[in-house]
Amino acid sequence: MKISQLLGGEENRISFEVFPPKTDDKFDSIKAATEAIAALHPAFMSVTYGAGGGTSRYTLDIAKNIESSYGVPSLAHLTCVNSTKETVRERIRDIVDVGIHNIMALRGDLTPEMAGKDRSDWDYTHAVELIYDIKQIDSDLCIGAACYPEVHPESANQKEDIIHLREKVDAGADFLTTQMFFDNNLFYNFLYKIREAGITCPVIPGIMPITNAGQVKRAVELSGSFMPQRFKSLVDAFGNNPEAMSLAGIIYATDQIIDLYANGINFVHVYSMNKPNVARAILNNLSEIVTL
């Protein structure tokens, strides 16, 4: 099923992101974790790539298993950083051949080695080029793209960032998923601005449950996310108590999700970090609110 067919309804829905293993020896344990999340029957599950496409050979295996064994629509991430057009074409063909209809089109993170290199001769330098090619190769695929409520780290300002976001949508993106945020007002303000800019496709907010204090630094490094004082106080109070921090982080994420639903946002994407217990706890908190 195409994800675009799931969006726009009046029911409150939830989806989860998982990631594939980096090495062969971790495959079975991570596959089991993704299966435990799939067994919760979310609206869909997305499966990421590693930096520079490093885990790309596992992405399709996990995504295919989720869809074929559990009936959960899969969103296979596809990055184009340092890839050739031929490589991208082959990966799209592989995705289609296993019956997956949804692709999350991303440039991908630059590894430290890539960051300092001249990229002028690369086939792809931005996600918009990948989106355009996917649409040309198979116009029937449903394409997702990323957006940044707090501005892409490489954009000069939000106005410029929204201009580039409009280019992604014009190139063929069917829906957008946001980077994580911890203050819902940032999302509401961003949504207002992109609607004013003529971007009308569905936007799925992305929520990251922070269940240990070590995740805070990583989240800031990855996305530059603003940490509200309310959240900082939570980490200060419970960060040294793993069980308490896990519970508090799940409740904070649940509160964000409930607020989004209450304000007419009917679809939320949760960055699960391959933790079935976290996904299950959030769903238990939302048992009378979310539709599975």
C-alpha cells in the first residue's frame, strides 16, 4: 500500500522508524526487534540507511520482511550521497521487485571523509535530484522527503530552506516527514510558514522518545534540536536513574503526540531506535486515542 493512501484521514495514526544493522552479526537481533515493532500493527514502518549508504544491503531485507510477514507497509529509505545514477536505478529496481511501493528519498549524511571532498562531479548533491529521478524511473512509486522545522543545518535561514523544500515537492515528493523536535510550537510555526509558501502536501511530524540522557547530546548533534527548559529539567532530574529517565522520556514523547492529535495533526512518526518496549509503552499510553 502507498503511504499517500494512508494520509489525510480523520483517524489518529502512528508509524515507527527502525534501522538495519551495521554488521552481519547484529542482523538477527535487529531483525527480531523490528519484527516486535511490526507486530504492534503501526500504520507503516520506515527503514533507514546508514551514513553514506553503509547499511544499504540490509535495508531492503528488513523492509521486505516487515511488509511480507506482518502486512505492515514499508517505507524504504534511499540515499544518493556519493552514488551514481546507475546505482540508484539498480536500487530502485530492487525495491520495486520485492513489492515495496514507498521510498524515502534523502541525500544522506556525509561521512567525515566525504565532508571535505570536492563534490562537484557527483551525480547527486541534493535530495531533489534523487526525487526527480525516482519519479522519472517509476512514476507509480510513493515518495517521501525530509523537512526541518528548525532549519536544515546547511541552509542559511528558514526562508531559503523552505524554497528548497518547495523544490522537493515540485520534483515529485508526495509527503514530508520532519526531523525530530521537542517543542510542538516549532512544528506548528513551521507548518504555517510552508503552507503560506504553497507547500500543500501532507507533513508527518517526527517524534523522538529520549529514554536515556546520552541520547540528548546525540539528538542535538544530529538535528540541532532546540531543547525546551521543561525537557532539560526532566533530564536533570532523572538522567542518572535509567528506569526513571526511560519512563519520563516516554511520557514526554506521549505528551507531544497527544498535543499534536489534539491540534488536528492525525499522523505521527516515531523514531523508535529499534526499541519495541518504547514503541509498546507509547501505544499503551495512546490506547484510547490512536487507531491501529
